[in-house]
Amino acid sequence: MRLIIISGRSGSGKTIALNALEDLGFYCIDNLPVSFLPALEDELGKHHASVAVSIDVRNAPIDPLHFKALLDALSQVRKNCEIVYLDADENVLLHRFSETRRKHPLSDKHITLKEAIQKEKDILTPIAALANLMIDTSTKTPQELYQFIRDRIVHHDEEKIQLTLLSFGFKKRFTARCRFYF
């Protein structure tokens, strides 16, 4: 089983990367606790050839002692996986959060957005150190990030065509989607 772990700071494009991998045929899981990785590899390896998991600050413990134990679990599966770390310049992240008006996972009434972004960087530094690939998304558009994932991570054959058929009915609120790769 090929396992790709997507991590990085909030606002750096993890969701876009995960969606791109899903579109390219990966079984994707968002916000998985790091301690579940060994069990995930055992269970999903039987049924899926390619799996992508997003790990971020929402499930990383603040206590460094607990975080070290979780990194040990990550090290056990590291030999069978690739770790991709997405990051962006602090000013770009501040701008992205002001555009979306979404709350940063670590910010509250006592922690400003700028402090939360720095604290998140400190918490995720051990995962960044393990990364096989670091992507700076400061100047990338969502489409450029998608193309980068396609070219660099998946090595998707340019001549293959993906056809998606989508059917939707209002009466029974039914949606069906089929993907075909040629």
C-alpha cells in the first residue's frame, strides 16, 4: 500500500492537496490522529492500493511528551509512506485567513491569529523535519498546487484521461458519481 501523509500549517493548502489526491484515485482521510496510523495501514492496506491522510494541529497534542510518543508511531510507518509538508509565508497565511474569515484552530480570545500561526509552526516542526517533500504554497494558486501534486507526487501519466459522470435527481435527492480512467 502506498501511504501519503499530508501535513502543514492551516491555510497552506492541505485540503486542496487532499482533494487532488482523491481525484487521482487515492482513498483520503482528513484530520486523522497520528496514533491511528499503524492500525490504518494494517486495515486499509488490504483494500486500497493508495491512501492519503491529512494530519494537522487539530489532532496534534500540545504536550511535547505526548507528541513524541505520536511521532514514534509515525516513525513505525514512515518506511512505507511519504510525508508531504505544506507551508506558506506568515504574511500569506494571515492574508488567506482574513479573506476566508475562518477561525484558526489555535486562535481564541486570548491568542491572536499571528500568535496562533507561530504556535502552530512550533507544534508541527517535528513533522516538518520528517517530510520527504516540502511545498511552499505562498505563490501557488489552487490550480498550480493541484498540478504540482499531480506531477510531483502521483506521477500521473499525462496521456490518461479522467471522465467523471455525475447524476443528480431533486425528487429523491440522489447523487451518483463514477470515475473512469483511460
